Amino acid sequence: MSYDPNVLQQATCLLEEQRRERTRRTELNRQQIYARQPRLAQIDRELRATMTGVVTAALRRGEDPAPAIAELRAKNLDLQDERNLLLGAMGLAPSDLDDTPACPMCGDTGWKGTQMCECLHRLCTQEQIRSLSNLLNLGEQTFDAFRFDYYGTMPHPATGVSPRENMENVIYPVCLNYARLFGQRATRNLFLYGAPGLGKTFLSACIARTVSEQGFSVVYDTAGNIFALFEDQKFARDPEARDETRRYLNCDLLIVDDLGCELTTQFVQTALYTLINSRLTANKHTIISSNLSMDEVARRYSPQIASRLEGEYTALYFFGEDIRLQKKKML
């Protein structure tokens, strides 16, 4: 799993802020307890000195350190017993004085060796959803909030089924199952196409939210932004572009919005093929939304790109009346 570097950085900073705040609260609480019972402060100083004594005795040369270590350990246990009795008399536990990590698995570092700890993983998920919400308004765009009444019941002349039937029986269940069973089913890629204003971006946002909440890394961007960053990387106009393009290649789910709205050049054609092919080779999941049909993709980009999409993507055709125009009429 490879999170966007910005997401990982923000989550790591948040983890560090939480650690510092917990340490600050613990120290404040400790000083208040010491003020109520000064003997506890003295015991803690003696315990630290005892631990130092154990290490010193163990490293001492020319004599057997075992007796000294045993004596120091005994003193340590006596001090701990007295400490616990004093705390108990105050209705407190040893943890009220100790700076205990919130995550015992990693000690609040966020990592167990080279593996990301679950505590950092949760923060990455939260930060990723927050980041996606800035782009996709995830607060309102959920599968439960999806409305079928924007899709008419008259049969479409080209398909013989109504927009409502198409959405209820085909598109919506495919997108819902894709999101809920992400990584568990054979369907790895979706190509959402049709005229503007028919719910492609809305359903992409629903999928992004659901997949993110399951802990997978998700990156959403428009095709124009993606190709601009690939171009900046190629011609070294932006030294940070390499990290930005790497996230498009490595994330668990990439959502490419508005394919076909960018200025199509030979470079864009090459970049699109590289992006599609690289993610297919790496067994990564991709969703592409476009106003272009598959035939238009072949003409605008190349037959090879259209062939990859037809062979490796499940195509979902959106048709009906523009929802934005419907909402405008209601005002």
C-alpha cells in the first residue's frame, strides 16, 4: 500500500502532535500529583538513580556485579511498592504518573520495523479522506445519498432501456459492489463514459470514500492535471513532479476524471498509454471517467489505448438528462 506522500507527511505530523500533547498532559498531571504528595517525586528520583546503579554495577570490572545488582533490584521493588501504595491511597494508578505510549505496538513511532503500524495507517486513512473531501465534497457524496429520481423512465433510443433502469440495474450495483468488495473481485478497472452531468463524478466520489474507509490508498485527479505533471517531470520543469507522478502509479486506486477535456498532444497520448499500461502491469485498480465513447477514444488517442480499455476495463455507459440542468430548473 502506497499513500500519497502528502497524506503520509500530514498523518505523521499529526501522530507526532498527538504524542507531544500526550507527553505535555502527562507532565502537567505528574507535577500536580507531586504537589499533592512530594514523596512520590522523591521516589521517582530514587528509581531513576537505582536503574542507573544497576547498569553501572553490571558494567563494573574486576568484581562480580551479581550481588550489587540483586541489592539494587530489591531496593527498586521496595520503592515501586511504596509508590503504588501512595498512588492507591490517592485513588490513582501508576499510569497516571507514567508517560505510556498510546500505541504499545510501535511506541507511537508509527512503524514496526519497516511496516507501517495500524495507528499511522488509521491516520493516513483519515487524512486521505479529508484530502479527497476537498476535491470531491465527500461529505454529501455517498451511495446512500444517491438519487435515482434524476434518471428518466422513457427508453433510450440507442439502448432500448430507460436511464432509470440502466442506473438501478447496471451502473449503481456495479459501482457499489466494486467499492465494497475492492480488491476481492476480478473487476479491477472501470471506464465511466457518457455526456456531462449524469453522475460519473458523483459515483467516483462514492467509490473513493468507501475504498478509503477500508484503508486503501486512493488518488483522485483530473486528466489535465495528471498529464501536466507528467510533462513537468519529463522536461524537469518541476523537481517535485517525480513524487507527484509516482503517486499516480503506486496508489491502490487511481481515479482519473474528465479524460478528453485536456489538450490532446502526442505527449498526452504517450503519457496516457504509459499510465494505463503501468498500472495494469502492476495489478493496480483504476477508474477513468470521460465524455468520450470508446470509438472516440480510439480516434482521439490511439486504437491501442482503446483496445487496452476495452479489454481490461468494465465500461459503464451513462445516459439521460443532465442532472445539473434539472436542479437549475427546480430553483
